[in-house]
Amino acid sequence: MPEGPEIRRAADQLARAVVGKVLENVWFAFPELALQAAGLVGRRVLAIEPHGKALLTHFEGGQSLYSHNQLYGVWKVTRAGDRPQTTRSLRVALETRSKGILLYSASDIELWPTQRLSEHPFLAKLGPDVLDARLQPMQVAERLLGSRFRGRALSALLLDQSFLAGMGNYLRSEVLFEAVVAPDLRPRDLSTEQIEALADALLAVPRRSYATRGVARRRGARLRPDLQVDHGERFRFRVFDRAGEPCEACGSLLERSDAGGRRLYWCPRCQAC
Ligand SMILES: [Zn+2]
């Protein structure tokens, strides 16, 4: 499952192909959308932005395309008019004079008035996106200490998209290690310093992963070829996928558990309760 930084990089690729350009061809597979396709021709694509695992494509004229890839959906960038050979079914084609972006296999696709997107049932349930540049550590700290979240174990909270959208499994381990807090603790168990460290790490780790295009490492450090996440992108994990290796801070052997059915890695000494 791709996490926030990977989803945002994929969205950036789509944006580079069509944002700012006028749509010359718009095609939707689903009949209720197909009726609205002609109304989008001649309009510009204003922006493409992820929110959690949903993708929002905003058009001139006040409409936005909401799409969620679930497990099967995939976007492709092509030259205008090209249709790659694939057994997948095409669901959306948005084409400018030179480039097109095509969505295959997704079924969760809707057109919404941009102004009313916050009422969308999926989006309304999401917390703020960790890669939203407007989000500040202070707001994250307030969220951690709010009545809704302060009694939840961090190992579960950090995967809950209604707490912060865009978090995911490798980010969970890396954030907890960077903040030096135990996964079993709840926000209400933490000191003020720990809340601040956690709020900082919750924004810093995903942003570093996104900004370094998946290659986060110290200057001069050599990248191990086996440290790979999806799509061949490289990210220097400090704990994730490193059970049995020495902690870079204290030398203790890193441990793995399965919290919430997903792999969690931590240092039993640095992150002791
Ligand atoms: Zn350690």
C-alpha cells in the first residue's frame, strides 16, 4: 500500500503532464459522469492534489474529480491520444493538446463542486494531510491531546487516517523512533517534551521522505541496495525492516512486532516505556 509521500510523488507526475493546460478531450466510462464530460472540454486543469489516499483533480469552472484507487486503480501519463496496451479497463481520460492522464480499473470516481468537497463522505472523515504544507507541529500536538485521540495507543493512532491522513506503516515505525517514544504508549501518557517531539516527527519524517524523493540518508552515507520500498524507490529506514540490526543510537538490537496486523519496528532500549 503506498503511503503519503509515494502518493504525492505520483500526483506530482500527473500534475506535470496536465496542470495549467486546457482539456481537449475528456472521457469517462461511467454513464453518470459521461454526461458531464463535454462540459469540461475547453477548461484548464488547475491542480492535482492527494488527500490521504484520494486524489483530487480541480478544473476551471468550479468542478473537481474525486478518485480513490483502492487496491486496483492506477493512473498513467501518456501522449494525447495514446492508449497503452493493457488488460485493465479505462475509466477516465483527461487529455490536453500534448499529454493525457488515464485512470484504469478504479471504481470510486465522482465529480463534485470544488466548494463542497469538504462534505464528501470519505474526505470528511480524514484528518489533515501530513504533507499539507500549511499544517504546523502545534496543530498536530493539539490533535494528539484532544479528547478523541489522547487515549489511543500510538501504534494504532498513527495508522488511523482520521487522525492524520497520509501516514502509513513504514512512516509509523520511523516517526516513533525519531520521537523516541514507545509504540504502546498513549498521547496522554507522554510528557510535554515527548508530545512536542512526536508532533515534530509526525510532520518531519513524511516531509523528508517526500522531499528527498525517497532517498533519505546522511551526507556521504552509502545506500544499502536492499533498502527498498515499493516501485524501486529508495528510502533510508532507520528501524523499519531492520529487526536484529543494531540501533544507530544505542547499539541494542532492533525488534519487530505485529501491531494491528502490520509490521512495527522499534528499539527496545531507546523506546522503552
Ligand atoms: Zn536504541
